Amino acid sequence: MHFAIRYLTEYVYGGSVTDNLNALRVRPATTTSQRCDEFHTRIDPEARVSRYLDYFGTEVLEFGVPTEHERLTIDVRARVTTSDPPDPPEGTWEDLQAEGYLDAAGEFALSWQDQPRIEGLGELEDALRKESPLEAVALLCELIPDRFEYRPGVTYVGSSVSDLLLAGAGVCQDFVHLSLVLLRRHGIAARYVSGYLWAAPQDGGADSMEVDTHAWLEALLPGEGEGAEPVWVGVDPTNRRFAGETHVKVGHGRFYADVPPVKGLYMGHAASQLTAAVTMSRLDPQASARA
Amino acid sequence: MLARIAHELYWLGRNLARAEFTARAVEAVFQAELQAASDRAPGVSFGSEGLLAMLGDPEAQEARRDAMLGNLTLDARRPGSMLASVERAHEEARTVRDVISVEMWEAINTTVLGLRGGEQLGWTAPSGPHLAAQYVRQRMALIWGVAGRTMLRDEAKCFLDAGGLIEVSDMVLRMLRVAMPPAGSTPSDGHALILLRAVGGFHAYLRAVTAPPNAQPVARFLLFERAYPDSVAACVDSLHDVFSSADASPRNSKPVLRVSRLAADLDFQRRALPDGAELAEICERTQHELARIDLDVAERYFAGAAPAHALQGR
Amino acid sequence: MSSPSIAAEVSTYRPKAPFLDELFELDGTPRPVAEPLVRELRRLGVEGLEAAGARRDAVFLQQGITFETSGESGSSHERPFPLDLVPRVLSGQEWREIKQGLAQRIRALNHFVDDVYHAREIVREGLVPWRLVAGCRQFARAVHGIRAPGGVYTHVAGCDLVRHSDGTWKVIEDNVRVPSGISYVLENRAAMARVVPELFAAYRVRPVDHYPQLLLGAMRAVAPSAESEATVVVWTPGPANGAYFEHAFLARQMGVELVEASDLVVRDDVLYMRTTRGLERVHAVYRRLDDDFSDPLEFRPDSLLGVPGLVRAYRAGSVAIANALGTGVADDKAIYCFVPEMIRFYLGEEPILENVKTYLMHDPEVLEHVLARLDQLVVKPTGESGGRGVMIGPHAGEAEIARMRLRLQAEPERWIAQDLVRLSTVPTVDEDGRLVPRHVDLRPFAVFGERIDIVPGGLTRVALEEGSMIVNSSRGGGSKDTWVLEDGDDADRAGPPVADTLPPALPDLRYGGWTGQQQQQQQVLF
């Protein structure tokens, strides 16, 4: 699929602020199943943008506005082509112990947020003891949305897994964090993915829509057979499915804080008001032939 | 004012400053000599021998170093000791008791009593020189502070200050002449912290100069840095100010003209001398010039209080 | 001053077997290096030491070198820094070995920091497990791929050494984040020289007071500045910090600004400080706070002590930070085990200083072994410092051991276990003025700029309680002045020659008055 993405963020401050420093992780990545064709950013007030690849390989755009200002607009536009990934492999639980797997899993198998061990996950953990890691992952996609309600406003960006358990509801970020903990407990390496989701109905009614930044995860599934390479498989527990061509990945990390779309700080006492909007448009010919 | 009184005030200033700088130097040597030389070859040398040379007393040789430091502290018979300088200052203060303020007289009196009683305070013990030196430094700061706050800014104060200033610059030059590495040695690889400690300019140097405290930049700082009150240049500047205001007709006053020439000379050298230039000769010349100023001062203001052959040098 | 009973007192000092005493043989005779010291101590006697102790306290109180201690009633009061007046004496030979060993170790640690944030060669060679590095709390992903100016990361290092009863020196811990204590080394020496100068009489002790200049030189050497004079600052979390005294001390001794976060600002990837004359560029920062608090944009977002954008400036190469961000990965207690391997791998040398035998418990067999011997081992949490959370098996109660067993079984990777080291002792003045053996360690301070310089000696910390081996000052430890003796004969005792042109004698007051003219008037006859 071909998309045009526009991510417009605007901060309005209650007074003038200075030294507004920001880091953006918004550029669609280029992977085996996705290609970023065009990418532009415009900052108002104007600022020099510098780029670098972070530890996890995500492109980071940095800028700072040192002078006094009362509003800040970040306008990001991208064009991206996606395709469905190949079917996930069906390796066995034993394959998780293979050296090749552990090497590829690296730090994504370590129990980052599960320290100290989160209580009250025993039953969910047990439920995932299926025939193969792939089945466990597939079940997870059903289990999480079955148990937890998707309800914005219950949690915030800094919420922990325990907050989700307590509230019984949360957003995609919380669902992913819980899933990561459960998979890692089973020895399946898993990482947090930040990106955009084309959430139009399957019949392709609209060709342009307002969406949000989205989060899902990638699990490292062992390959089938002797010596087969393990594969990172995208899984979206919020939407009960594996990630496909509707998912536009920006980057991954151990958890949310490794790939926040916008992270910033400014100097001044004024409060800020944020409006953010992501608009995705399908550019494929069959979609533009409107019904 | 009376020439005799001006003369006494001038020497009161000199002796107070001398006591203070002797204390600083004794303390610096006391600290430094306990330990071995630093990792890096020291570019400057300032130990017991240097101290004696600085005080113009190189022949005096005590058997033990701590005895020497002790004598320089509390031996009143030894002309260069702290106590002797304070005793002389005390005598002079007694003579001009009606001119200086009551507070200042008391401050000087207390100081001499304190030093005389040093034995009871354990200042003859091995750690004594340090304690006595600390006492002297504190008392001198107090005396000058009291003088500044309680004395009229008149002729009397000018001569008191002039004595202090000329003594400070003389002592700094003496120390530099003794401690600067001889010509031809590599002056850049040493560190001259001890010089700065000996004149109390350690932190001032670190804040004012970015170069590491090697012999050369330290000597330049002590000679030329106008912002540092105890540098030679700053003292000479102030000397010019006090004589200008004390003199009835500064325009044709020999000491004023000479001080003014020396100030200009120092300023020129500061700008003209390349880094690493030989400074020993400048130190010697400057000190010589100060001695001449001292003579001119005696001649013009103290009405022949000094005999004409007093200028000596070795 | 010395009475027979006092002389007897020093001669009855007995080291406590099986520990090695650094000044006395087991039978109570002074070691050769300590003989002059013991003689002077005898001369001082109990009374002399007491008087000197009072002077020392006065000096420290006057200078404000104090510790806050809270009494039982909850009221806090200041007490002078606990410096024991009996110095620890190391021969020049002994020191050379320590110095070489430390320099080697620090060089290897510096290589390691560079390696884990770049090529990870040591991991690819299979010498250090990646999981241990990545799992280390101090592994700073934010500085991945950033090469520190001058290639130096561990500018300031303070490794903790102990002396085993067989006489060998062992490294017990590496500190390459923000090691503290150097100000006490300098202040201790200054106080000793003032309070007990007689003890120095028979020795040539190598001085320590050039440390601030070494540090300043190292900072200037790595500072990325085109001009010859780089602007260096010391960055403190603020006066509320326990080590603020040291921060101020170093800033004053180096003659540089002591800055807090609010003084610093990053503009266009360059670090500035706010001065009365506007922004002034900063080329090198000696920071005295942890990575976590340094830049809220990259580390803890809630840090109010940090400078937003600092990592950007660092990434742009416009500022040197000492120690570099992310060095904590090298002094993690789990990584410690691999330092000898690092030395072999990066330097191709055999380690000069030994490690203490250490057990990593992610291996179930090792864990089993440790659990069986908990009462004989020392257990430490990884990623902590300052003696926090340490359990010393032989000194721990049954309940404490049982609790530790549960914690080890739950999270074996968060702990390491070490063989108990029998720390050496040095005679120390106790509350009654008697000399008693007390355990000590040693933290030498190294500075890495263009080369590695180590100040002779370092901070000797002493456990003031009988039998205790906990030397941390936060837990009631004291300190001693550490003397490294100069080698060679006394020939170099005489200072260099005094300059050849001497100043004239001090002028004296030239009293006026009439001088009699003794000469007869003579007529001149032609």
C-alpha cells in the first residue's frame, strides 16, 4: 500500500517560553516490508534540524528554539510504501534455547519492566503455554483485548503495567507493555514498536482519515527447522491481529520510553496546550477510484 | 605634618607589611619542606635557604630547620623574625600614638602581646611556626582593616600606606629573585604553587590566569597583574596615588616622578615582554629602583632623616 | 613529655593475627619502614597525641571540613572529619607496583567503555557476555556511538585496593563514575603537616597537592577547543549534596567556575554558561552527578538537576564531559570480574593487580555453590556503590543470611558474591588514646588526560570499630594520611641552589639625628 502521512503537532503556551528543545522519532523506517520514499519536516519558529540514528536504529530529528516564542508547530510529511510480511515461522519452544536465537534476542529477552516481578500475572502467563511460541503469540492477540478494555484517558504516557492491571483498561501502549512482560517471561524476545496505523474499514471506504500514533510489538519467533534464522514478527494486540501492510513502523525499543514520537522540554513557567493530528491518505490507484 | 612623624608612620607601615610577608614565607616553607619534591621537577626553589636569602640573611645557618623557622618566628633578637618586626612596629606606633587611631594602637599592642606570649601558647613546639604565622596574618589583616576604617584619609595615612606598599613590593621582588629558576633552565615544567602560597596569591592567580602555575606565568602575575593588590605593579600604582596626594607639589617632586616612571616602565614591560622572557633582571632593576624611591622619599619628606650613604646592595 | 608508661604503651602494640599489620611485625617490633615513625609516636605519647588531636579538630572545624551526624534525639550536629593521626606508610617500591597496576587497569577500562558503545569487539570475541552489559543499569544507550573527545572516558578514576594477609594488593572495586574523596587526601595532608610536623621529620613524603592542577591539565587536554585556553567548569548538583565541599574545593583549587544546572544552557549543540557578560562557551565539564540526572531529554525526564540538550552537545563533539557519560558500565560489579580479561584482550598484558575471587550467579551451579557458603562470603548488589546493601557473611546473623538466600534465589543476576578479603591493619588511635589495630583500604586517585597520572598514595579509609571491615565514611569509617616515600638517598634533600644574585639585606629604619664629624678639618696648603 502507498500512504501519505501528515503528522501535525502544535503547542500553544500560556506565555512566552525559551530554549525549547525537542527530539522527534516520527520518520517511517525502511525495512524489508516497508519503504520511506519522501520525508519533510517544517518547524515554526524556524529551527535547524539535525538527524542521527539512535541506539535502536531509529532516526531522531533534533531541534531547539532558543528565542522567545508562544507557539510551536511541528509539521511532518512522509510518503511510504508497505507490503505484507511473509507468514510467521513455527519454531518450537526448544528452539528458544538455541544459541542463534539468544544472540538475536539479546537484550529484548531481558525482563526490563518486570523488576521487581509484577504480581497477579500468573493466570495470564499460564494461559500462554500453548503448543508453540507462534500459538502463544496468536493467543496473546485475543487474550489482551478480551481481558482489558480499550479506553483512552485512564492511563497516561508514564503509566506502568501495574496501572493497567489496576484499572482494567488502557490504550495501545499499555497493552503492548503488558504483552512484552508476558512474552519475555516465556523466553520469547519481544520489543515495543511505535508507528502509524491505517485503520480504515477493509472495504476501503475512505482514502484519507484522521488517525493517532500507534503502538504494537514485535516478537522474535524461532525459525522452522535446523539452523533457520529467527524472525521478528509484528503483533498488534490492540487490534487482535498480526501487523501487516496497514502498519507503518517508525522504530522499536525495549519499551515506550525508547521510541517516544515527541520528547521535549522548554524553559518558562507557562503551561502548554497540545493539539496533535495524524492524517493518513491512501495513494494507491484502486483506492483513489472512489466508490 | 612633622617630618619625624611621617617618617615613623612610613616605617610603621613597612614593618607591619614585613611581619606579614615573613609570616607567609615561613608558613609556605614550613608546609613545603615537610614533603618531598613534587612528581614534576619543580621549576622554582623556595626552601629554608631561599627563605634566609630572601630575608637578606644568607649566612645565618641553624643546625636544624625547625630551629631556624622557630627563630624566624619568635626570636626578638633576630632582626628578620616576625616578632622583631612587630616589636619595631610597636615602638613606632607608640611614637605616633597621637596620630593613629585608638583602635589601631590597641590592635598593634594586642598583636605584640600575643606574640610575646607565644611560648605559653605552644608556638615554640614543632607545629608552632604555622600557628604563629597564622596569627600574624590574621592580626595584620585586622590592623590594616582598622586603619582603613578609623584613620582620616590624610597625609598621615598616606605615609603609613606608602610604607606598607613599598615593603610589599620589595618582599615580593626579593622572593622572586631568590626563587626564580636560574637562567637557562626550563622554566615551563615546574609548578610554582609555593610562591603563590608564600605571598597569599594562590586563589587570585587561579582565577585570573588560565595558564598552569609554572614559574614564568606566576612571576609575571606577581610582577605585572594590576588587578592583584599585592603585585608589584599594583603596589607601584597605589604608591603613585598616595605620594601624589601627600605631596605639596607633585609635579616637581622627585619621588612622585620616579614612581610614575617605574609604573610606566612596568606597564611597558608587561606588554612588550614575550612569554618566557628572562625576568630576573627586571626584578633586580625594579628592586633597585624601589630602593632609590625609598631614598628620594627620605630626602624629600623626612628632611634628611636618612644619611645619604644608606643605599646598599650586594 | 614522654613518660615510661606511655613508652610502654606504644611498645605493647600487638597486631591481631591472622591479619597483616603494615607498621608492625606480628611480635610487635616495628617494620623497618615504620621505625622512625614509631620513635616519634613514642616521643609524642598519649598526651601528645591527644593534644595534637585537639588541634586537628580545631583546624577542621575552623575550615568547615565537617561531617553532619544526627544524634539519637534526631538533632544533627557537625563533627570534624575523622582523620587518624597515625599515617600509613608505603615504600616507593610498593607504590610503583600499585601505580603501574592501576594505570594498566584504567587504560583497559577506558578501552572497554569505548568498545561497548562502538564495535563491541570484546563481546564478539565471547569474552564478556552481552546480556551482562546490556542488563547493566548504567549501560547508557543515549551515548551509543559517541566517541569522547580525545578518546578518553575515564578521566577520573578511584579504584579501591585492599591488602590481603599474604601481602598482595587486590582491587576490590573500580570507581569510574564520580569517585569522591580526593579533597580529603589533600586536606588530610595539610592538616597533618600543621598538627604533627614532627612525624614527617625522618621521611621524605611525596606531596599530593598538585592533583587539582593534574585534573585541570587533563580537562584542558581533552577539551575540544580551537583556542589554546579551554573553559573548564565543575558541575555540582548543589550545596545540598553531601560532597559539595569537595566540589567547591576542586573548583577553587583549579580556579574554575563551580556551576549548577541552572547556570548551563545548550544552544545549537554548544554548551554555554550564563555569565554577567552573557553566554560564555564551556569546553569541558567535570561533572559530579550521575548520568541519570545529567540530561532530562535523554535520561531521567524528571531530573531537575540536569541540563537539557547536554547529550546533544556531547554528541556534536563540542564539549568534553568527565567522566564521560556511560562510564558506569565499566564499574558495574558484575563487569568487574572481567577486568583481568579486558587487560589481556585490549592491552595484551598480564594484569599486575589481582581481582578478588568473585562469583557471578547467573550460572545455576555457581549459585548453588554460593548458597552453600553464604556464611563465608561477601555478597554485594551490582550497580550500587558506597557499601550499600553489602552483606558480610561471617559477620551476618542467621536471619540476615536467610533473607539474603531468598533474594539470591529470586534475582541471582542482581548480586555478586566475593571471597572475604582479610584487610590489613594499621595502628589507629582509639577513643582512649591507645594504639589499636584497625582495618584499612586504599583509594588512589588517577587522572587520565594525555596520560595517566596517579597522585602518590590516596585516601586510606579505616574502619574505626574493632574487627569491622566496613570502611565507608557514610558508615562510620575514618581516614588516614597515606605517605608514599621517596626512593633514593638523601642527596636530593638539599634543595636546588639559591639564585646567584641575592637581594640586599633588609633595609632598616634609618633614624635621623646628628652624626659627629670625627675628621679634623685640615688646611689645604699649596
